[in-house]
Amino acid sequence: MAGFPGKRKSTLVKYIVAFITLLIVATLFLCLYFVWLKKGLDNRKAENASTDSKDLVVVIDAGHGGSEPGCVIGNIMEKDITLSIAHKVEKKLNSQNITVIMTRNLDEYPTLKERGEMAQGADYFVSIHCNSNTYNTSAFGFECYYYYDRDKKLAEQLIQEARTKGIVENGMKYGDFQVLRDTDMPSVLVETGYMTNERELENLCSKEYQLELADVIADAIGSMEENQ
Ligand SMILES: [Zn+2]
């Protein structure tokens, strides 16, 4: 009976050694797993950094401003609606890591020439306006104007985005606007809707519709980049 406790002891030692070995192997695997996980995370971060740092610069031009109110219906002025939409576009583009240059941030009037100069070196230029038709107050819908052939792709994209989001659009049109003539990158002038149409004016003044319009513009620019 004397050897039995010794046998028990050696079995216990074996168990302890096996347990410690298992612990070491498990720790090793866990370490390897964390290294692999971190490497994956770093790779993803690097991937994001490469897609995010597009260095894309977009000029957002809020139409009119200051002493130049644009279309005025009662106490509602085009210059205020365009600035409000422009700020929403700026926010959305910034959240996509796109640099935005605003031709104006306040109720002031940079000349059309100055707006063109501010756009120099940028990738895209979008001028935001509201339409009016005093002869036909039932006219309504989103429109996009281009001047050069190089503007057409962006104009098309904007119309497509509007259609996708269920915004009534009248298609893209040729427009001889100074801001489009003076800029040397794909540039468009967006007529977001008719202020002379009572229902559309109500939409244009609502925060929800302005956010939808901002989505159209920001998503169109995003799609332009994806399709590059
Ligand atoms: Zn205007």
C-alpha cells in the first residue's frame, strides 16, 4: 500500500503538467488570434485611409446673397433657401471626408466672377438656386443645368439621384450661366424647385425637403467618384 500514494502523486503531477501545457498552448493561440485580429484591423484602417483621403474638393455655391435676394415670394427669399440647402450639402460632404469650399457662409454677395475664382483648382462646382415662373405658377420640379460637355456627366448623375429619391425632375438642360462659363471643372447649376409654385415653395422651405435635396447633391458627387 506504500507505493499507492506515490502513484497518485505522479498521476497528479502528470495532470498538472498537462494542464499547464494546455494553458500555454491556449495562451499562445489566443496571442496569435489577437495578432491576426489587430493585423486585420490595421489593414482595414489602411484601406479606409486610402479611400477616404481622396483629397476631393467640391465648391458649393449658395445662389444670390446679401443685397441680391434672388426670387422673393412674400417674405421668403431665394438667397436664404439656397444658403440653408448649401449648408446641409456641406455637412453631408464633410461626413464623406470631402473638402467643401463654400462661396458664401453668410448673407453676403460675392460677385459671379469671385465665385468662379474661388472654385479654381476644385474638382466639382455646384451652384444652388431656386426657380420661378410667374407666367405658369403650376410649373414645378428639380432641374440641372450644364454649359460645357464636361459638365454633362455630373448633371446626369444629379438627375438620376433625384429620380431615385422620388423627387420630381424636369431633366438636365443647357444653360448659359456665368458661373458655369467661368469655372474650369465639371460644374452644374441646380434649380432645386419653383418658388412660384405654392406646394413646391412649401417643400423648399421645409427642413426635410432641404435634407433630401442635400442628399441628392452629395450622393451624386459620391457616385461621380465611385464611377471614376
Ligand atoms: Zn437664383
